[in-house]
Amino acid sequence: MAALVPEWATKEPCLMGIDEAGRGPVLGPMVYGCVYCACSYNNTLATLKFADSKTLKEEQREELFESLKANSSIGWEVDVICPKDLSAKMLKRSKVNLNEISHNSAMGLVRKVLDMGVLLAEVYVDTVGDPEKYRTKLTEKFPGVKFVVAKKADSLYPVVSGASIAAKVTRDRALRNWVFDETALSLHMRTGSGYPGGHQWCRP
């Protein structure tokens, strides 16, 4: 659970990054994460060695996430969307596609942070779909905030890299104790996070 809003976030203009983990894999939840800080802290943020979470080893992501959580100049939040919710939305009569689910999750994080009292001035988002259409959608929803939507934003903007780490580590931790619905299976299954890298043995 993320910490309560820091006092500085209600007094200084802030920037925020948003990214997700688990949109591609078929196992586990999709997690959207955001990281925010004062605009004046952005240069310092760039020195903290955050990077696109997919380029880091699990141990590196864990270390960076712990340092992020311990940093009093950074705030963070996550939105965990379980597979059953994803399926229910995508298969119901009035279907909600994955892009719209993703957009709604990102907008939900923006709304949550604003409702917490954070003085949000700028938001950087890793795009889902056409970047300009997505930016227009976000701007119309939150006219008082400047949005920058870009492909590979997690490798371009440190605040989005931080969000990528928050999302990926949250998802990794959820998968470690994942309970498979296919309880009829009696054999051990070798599974991973759905990304390239190490696997772990799991009992269904």
C-alpha cells in the first residue's frame, strides 16, 4: 500500500509518470503504476538510475523499488487489475477493449492523485494506441494538467521509469504466490512472469 500524500506534494507543482506491466503476458494481473515528485526534484530524479523495468534484472528492480519507497521526495500509487476483471470487461455484451481498460486505469491514477491534493502540473505517459489521440483524451479529461504521451516513455523520462519499476515489482510479487484456477492439474508447472528472463517452479 502506498504512503499517504507527502506534504510537499500539496505545496509545490508536481510531475508524474505512468506506466504498466502485464499488458502482453497471459498470466497474472495487469498493473498500472505511477510515480510523482515535485518539478524541482526532476533533475535529482534523473540521477537515481531508474530505467525501463524490462531492461533490469529482478534483483535490481527490487532494490530500486525499495529505494523509491524509502525516498521521502517521491510518491507512488498502483492499480492492480486481475485477469478475471480483464476478461469480464472484454467479454461482456458491451465490450471494453484492452486499450480502453488501460486508458481508464491511467486516468484513474491521475484522478486519485489529484483527489489526494497533489498539485499535479505535468504527467508523462507511456502510450497505448496513438499518442496524440491519447494525449487529447487525457487533456480533455484533465484540462488543468499538461500531458506528454510518447512511445517508449519509460526509457525517455525518469519519472516514467520509476512508474515502470513500481508496476513491474508489484506484478512480480503478485505472481510469486499465484494460485492457478486449473486445480485439476496435479503436476508441477514451470512458469514465469510472462516476460523473458528467469522462471520459477509453481504448484497449481
